[in-house]
Amino acid sequence: MPDKIKIMIDTAGQKGHGSFIYLEEGETVTVGRHTGSEQGMLEIYNLLVSKQHCRIAWTEEGLLVEDLGSKNGTELNGQRLNPHEPAAVSPGDRLTLVNGLVALELEKVMDLEETREYVFSGWPEDEVRLNDDMQSVQIDEETVPLSKKEYQLFKLMHSRLDHFVTRDEIMRYVWPERCIDDTELVGIDEVNSLIYRTNKKLQGYFVIKSVYKKGVYMKREYAGSDSALSR
């Protein structure tokens, strides 16, 4: 059984390039039109999507999807769901909104915290190794030390390399102790400052970039590129 389910918005046929959110056992995610005011939602930039369109829940019975009385409907494998009647859904099923205009992809993933050290390969002559105890990133033979918050940010961004992450997700993952009721909120300037400091330390290896109304994403830099440093 996977530790998490990744729910991705398939925008214009580009699988995995839209917004996404993680769902753990016992949790529920609401999917709806972007309003900028909802926390913990998977938001879609489409006026045909209802503000609260459908809900995906990981229950003891498994994954369930429920249309929340949306105006333009939710379809599971081509069949329109009856409002407020949960239906079983599995990774690999075709889940669409608004008569197929928007698709949701469900993917099994493993928990980021499963091991103490993480090794990523796939770039020529490079190996990326994350060390929780040392709060450092080793790239080939180079070690980049990071602060606790910088390391948490890198760990989150690297797990979703080349995919968008919202600033709200960063706040919840990097500052979990402050994302509870009656606690000092994390400001957007604080998030941007952390991104800036992390970028400086990772210069030549990775870069975190911001896209208006989308969020931020991290991409790999290569030696020889305009922004990469000589190693």
C-alpha cells in the first residue's frame, strides 16, 4: 500500500505539469475552482469548475470520490457521478471534470520520510544524496550544507522536481509548528527569503523559480549553462 496518493491536474493534456496535492490515509482533499481563500484544496484555474467541485477521501474502505453537487459534473471512467454519492476510485482510473475538460491523475508515491538518506540518479555523472542527520545535499563529490529550513525546502522541492509547489505547501512542510490554530502565521516574505537563501547555496546545481499564479518549481542546472558555476 502506498504511503501517499499524488493527485495531479492534467492541464491541456500535459500530464503532471499542473498543480497537485498529496493525500494520506485518513485524509480528504476537496477539488474546486481557484478563489485564493481556501486552504488545503486542490485549486483549478477554470471558471467552469465549481468552487467546491468534488472530494477525494482515503478511508478504511479505500479511495472514494464524491461529486459535491457541481454545476458541470464529475466523471469516473466516462460515467457521470451522482451528486453526493461516493464511488470507489483507484490510481489508473480516469477521473474528469466538466465533461472531460479537466482531468485528475492519481498516482501512488512513497513517503518522503521513509529513510534517513535519499539517493537520486539520472543526470550524467551526477548523484544527488540527501542526508537528514547532517542537513546536507551531496552532488557527485560536492557537499552543500544547509540550515534546517533550507534543507526542508530543498527536500520538498527535489521530491517534485520540475513540478509546481504552492507557497502554502511550502509553509505547511517547512514550518509545520506554525501552521496550526492560534500560532503566528508564516508570511510570504519569509517564504521568499528562504527561497532566495537556498538558491544562493545551490547556485550551479539547482534553481528554484517562481511563476505568477502557479507557485514555484525547482529545476536542475548543468555545468556549462549560463547560470551554472564552474565546478
